[in-house]
Amino acid sequence: MNTQDYIASGIIERYLLGELSEQERVELEAMAKKHPEVKAEIELVEATLMNSAAKTPPASLKQNIAAQLTFSETRVIPLEQKKNKFPTWLVAACFALLIGSSVYNIILMNQLNDTKGQLAVIKTENEKFAQDFEAQSKSYGEMAQEMAVLMHPENKKIMLKGMEISPSSMAAIYWNQNTNDVYINVNSLPVPSADKQYQLWAIVDGKPVDAGVFTMTSDSASIQKMKSISGAQAFAVTLEKKGGNPTPTMTAMYLMGNV
């Protein structure tokens, strides 16, 4: 058999796939040393297999290998004689790739979990910031309104002093005689029971006119807008049932002041 027929027999492919017997392997390696074209073909086929390891082998190569392989039930190849040059590195490369991929996936998962945790913290902080900002905005808004009432040049300030039932009590009325707007700023009044509420009255032509009830809670604005009043000669505050009365309870008058 000449070298070309020897190369075409498929023995080189079988050699690289570790399918040769010990005798065949020794024979091929001797041929490679003796004939440069055999050695060159081995190197060429090995390079081709390595470059296309991740691809499907050409049909001609598979047919050639299959045509050259023979199987026998009585043939036993000892493990120490089975030389597998190509599959060994391929399996090792696949195993390394699998491990690397797994490690990379774990790193990505940890980074994803860290990112989710950071986003949750940022979201919580943003929500708290929004709540604080809303509370501050509300507070600043109330302060701005109060300052506008206090500094308005047309608002007349009327001091209400404590009556005999509560001599230390005090409040201030801010009344705009052009717009009839009325505001009350309570400095000191006893906190009423849950079923009671303070009510403001305006004395108009000698008769009490309801100017509305106001709250005495810690979260209520210090300056509260009351009902509009015109032509008042005085203002007074009485303690009434919750929601107010159509007429004042004179025995429960806490504050009074003349315009």
C-alpha cells in the first residue's frame, strides 16, 4: 500500500480518535517518521478537528470513519492500550467551560441579588424622602398662610382675654373688614373633653352671631379660618357641645374682646 492509499484509508482519523490498536498505532507513528506526507496529514487532520470541535463533523468524515471501523464481539481492548488523544482535551475543555459558566452564573446571580437589594433600599429611602418632603411642604404651606394672615395690612388684630371661668386663657382674632375674613389664633385654652368644642361668636348689633367651631388638637394649625363676619363690635368664645350650638352658653364663656 502506497502512502496515499494509507492516508485515504481513514487510519489517521481513527488514530486521532483513539480507535487504533496498539500495533496499528505503533505502525502509524513509524509511517509518520518515515514519510513526511503522513506526518503532515496527521497534523492537518488534527488541526481541522480542533478548529471545528464545536461544529458538526462533515458527513464525509463521519462516513469515512464509519466505513473503516469494525466491531467484533470477541475483541477486547485493554484500557491501558486505548489511546484517546482528541476526546481527552475536548472533554476537559467542555468540563472547564461548564465550571466557568456555572461560576459566572453564580457571580451574576449574586450581583443581581445585590442590585435588587440596593434598589429596595433606594426605593424605601425615596418613599421616606417623599413622605418627609410632603410633610415639610405641608408645614411650610401652613406657615406661609399663617404669616400671610399675620402680616396682612388690612387684618385688624383683636385680643380676646380670659373670663372668670378661665382668666389665664388668651386668643387673638384677625379680622379683615373689607373681605370679612376672620381668623383665630389660640394662645391658651383648656383642652376640652371629647364631647365638647369651643365656638367663636361675633357680637353684631348687640346679638351673638355664630362664627364657627375650632379644634384644639396638637396637629391643628395655630391659626384657623372661621366664618366670615361683617359689622362686628366684639368677639367671644364659649365651650359648647361638639359641633356647636345655635346660641351661646353664657355660663361657659371663656374669652371675649372688643373691636
